[in-house]
Amino acid sequence: MKKTLGILSSLLLVVLMVIAFTGCIHISSDDIMGEYKYAYGDKYTKYTEQVSFDSFADITMLDINWIGGEINVIAGDRISIEEESTKGDYYPLYYRVNEDALVIQYCESGTSSKDISKTAKKLVVTIPSTIKDVNIDDVSASVNIDVETLRELEIDDVSGKIDVKASMVDDLDIDAVSCNIDVAVAKAGKIEVDTVSGSADITIDSSMDLSSIKADSVSGNINLYLDGVRGYRLVFESISGKKDAEFVDGSDASLPRFDIKVETVSGNLNIKKNR
């Protein structure tokens, strides 16, 4: 009974998360009346191809807010932005450098929500190793991350697809609704995934720096691929989901041990060595 109440509480939190997701992309009550708005809209600048971020050496954080299309964040030697319209009329992105953060908005604050709902854009942001934190809030967009090392990666996504590739992420946090999630990292510190109606595939090559994996799911399966990883402690709670572990936890007490905690309503947990 205690287990069931705990999972139902998690489900309630997920439902509240769905309701709150519109806040993740800075949509206020004004948007219901027909406008897409965000705070400090007058502090943002329209992006053009002539914009250079070379003079902003102190930028360590990237914050992207997007609606529809595709987001790509890739590793490079310097910060650069490319965008192209893939559907409907073109509304250029707006950006702001706020202390150490580069903040990107889908379009100008005050743009008609009805108009931008008919559009989609492809965004490519190249970041150097000096960018340590990446935060992405989006609706109806696929997210592709291909970088070397990040201190923190946070993604909130509704109705899209998430693909993450990295050598090292200290803190990875993904909240998703109607999204399939694919994470492949060589090393990680902490991984947390919450998903509604979407599967999550997580591949980790080494548990040397890993402290925990936590995943909550309503109806999607959680698939963990832990080739070369041993010594985990597992807690799995579900109303109707099943567990299938290819190898047992705690196989060698002398190896580094980390925690895996998975809660689902009807989703299954699969732990395998390889994909």
C-alpha cells in the first residue's frame, strides 16, 4: 500500500508538471489572449548573421527557449548561432547576454501566438568548452545535444524527441512529456529523468564518477545500458511494470557502487549490458 501511494504521488507530480510546462517556455496568461511574451523583452536584441559573440568571454551558460522545429547544440571553438525557417513565415530569434548567460528566445516578445504556432525553425548553436551549463525549454521541437563536457544539462520538452551525446555531464536532468529520450554519455555524475508517455534509453560507459540514476515514468519503458558498469544498488517500484535485469546488482562489492531508483506506473525497467 505504501509503495502504491508513493507511485500515485509521483503520478500526481507528473500531472502537475504537465500543467506547469507552459511556464517552462515563459508563456504567461497574456499568451492565451494571443501573444508570446517573456520577461525583460525590451532587453533582447534581434539576431542577424552579423552578430558575433567573440567579445563575450565570460559566457558560461546557454539558455534556449524554443517552440517548434529542431534544436541542435554542438561542440566547437567559439559561440555561433544559425537558424533557418522550416515551416511557415520566418520570425527571427531574439537574444540577450545577461552577465554570464546567453539567453535565446524563439522570437520577439509580444509576437502573436497564433502566428508562431504555424511556424517551425531549425536552430544550431555551437558552443566552446567554456560553456559549462546548458538549459533548454521547448515545445514541439526535437533536441539534439552533441558536446564534450558539461557541468549541468537541463532539458524540459513537450512533444518532441531528445538525443544527448556527451563525454561527461556532471548533472543531467530531463523532464519530458510525449517524448522519446536517448542519452549516451561516457561518464556522468547524476542523472535524473522524468517522462510521461515516452521511453528513455540511457547508456553509460563508466560508473567511476556516477552517484545516482533516478527515473520516473508513467507509461514509457526505462532502458539502461550499463556495459562495463557494475556494483549498482537498485530500487524499482511500479504498479504494473516489470523488471528485467541482464546482470544482478552488487556483483562485486569492491567496485564503485551507485544508486539506481526507478518508479513507474505501467512502464517496464530493462537493464542490459549493450544495446
